Amino acid sequence: MDYNAFIEQQVKELRATVGDAIAINALSGGVDSSVVTALGHRALGSQLKTVLIDNALMREGEPQWVVERFAEMGIPVELVDARSEFLGALKGLTDPEWKRQAITNTFYSKVFGRIVRESGARFLLHGTILTDIEETVAGIKRQHNILAQLGIDPQKEYGYQVVEPLKTLRKDGVRAVSRLLGLPKAIAERIPFPGPALATRIVGEVTQARLNTVRAATAIVEEELADSGAFQYLAVLLNDCATGIRDGRREYGQIIVVRCIESLDAREATVTRLDWAKLERICQRITSLPGVNRCLYDLTPKPPATVEYV
């Protein structure tokens, strides 16, 4: 594919679609939403309002880090604190689809819907890519940013029209476009991170305490595997507990699963064969976290597994 021509075409289509109206988009810091932000900014300039919603589910310090990176590129991003609203919506939920639906409803109907109404925006730019659409339509996993493909009319339900400039691309294509748009490597080469963020890496109920645990484990895994060259790596907190020993006493502790995969576009994946010493070091660091006494390495390819657990 000629990605320069793709960019030119999308800029042209965005300008024609939006006209002199206001458009809005939500930035998460992942490569998909970052490319949409840069592409939309190139096409629409000040007609595009970009917000980053802190949903309490992101990595440590990530919201502020993302806002600062885009400020360096001359793209203003408004940071919105919605942590209590998302945690409240997730309280008591354990079913994966209910959790995803709660996040979708809170984002579109409440938090982002309110921001859109206040901004007067008539168009929402989405970072939907082809893999998101395929997995949702096939019933494999409901992606939080899929609406029209499930028969949801965003104009009727939420009051705005959705525009999806990346819907014909897969992850490798999005990265190619990101480089041509001049996004810094720290953004363009970020490993994939799901829209519902750490909620997809907690099996069972999402609570502040469980978020703290998986967030700390995520930081360890991402630090240790940053030089692995793998497509994606992550930490997952299971809902089960296991007996263990800490300070000479019995402990009923939590279990963290580490996952590291090779893939081109996330449709299929194989497991990275990590060095044994590396795995031992990751295990030692993770089991040093308060309340965690087991660390497992996931050897399952996709299929039969999906990349994420929830």
C-alpha cells in the first residue's frame, strides 16, 4: 500500500466530511488513537478538539506523559479526570462482556457524551482498525470502539457521527502511517494496549487495590521486556489465589500471569521464547509485590487464546 497516498486521501475525506463543523477525538496514547489525532490535526487544525480521559485504568503516570508528548508536537490535549465514574461503573462486575459494556457506556453515554455536547462537536474521530472490526463481528471479543458494525447508530444513541479513518488498516499499516506523520518513536513503536486498558488484564472485579497490583506488575514486565523485540507483552491478574510462604508464614496470595507474543497484526500470535534467566528475574520481582506469591508464563498461542484475558 502507498501510505503517503493513504494519508492524502484521508486528509481530503476528513475535510470534506467535517466541513466547517467541529470534530472531537479521544486520545489514549496508543498508536491507533495517536495516529488518528495526528491525522485529524493535519486535516482539521483547530477544528479538532482532542481530549484524554483518565479512566483510572491506565499505566502509572501515563495520562500526563501522553499529554506532554503531544504538546511537544504542537497538538493541545485536554486531560479529563473521570476515574471515579469508571471505577463506580465497574464495581461488582466480573463477567468480561459486562465489564466491556460498562466501560463503553460510561465512555460514550456519560463522560465523552457530556464532553461532546459541551463542545458542540458533530463528528467523532475513532481509531478503529480492521482487526477490531473483524474480531467483534465474528463474536470473538467485543472491542469497545465498535458501534456501527454492531448495529448501533451513534448519531441516534449519542448525538454525533463517527468517522473511522483507519478502518482499512491493520496494526502494521497504522505504524507505517505513524512514521510518515512524524510521530516520535516513543509513540509510534509503543506496544499495543487495549482501549479498556488494565480492566482487560484483571480477571474478575476491577477494584482500586487490584488495579494497583496489576499496574505495578505491568511496569515490571514492560521494563524487563522493552528490549525483547516482541510484538506485545503484558501482565494479568487472575481471580484465583494460591497458598504460599512469606516471612516464614503461610500466605494466601494473588497470581500474576506474564504474556509475551510475536505477531504482525494480532490476528495470530506465537509465544516468545524468553531466556530462562529473564523469566526468573521477572518472577522474582513480581512475587516481591505485596500479596503476590505466584508468577506464571503463558505459553498459549493465538488461537486458541486471544492476546488479552478479558
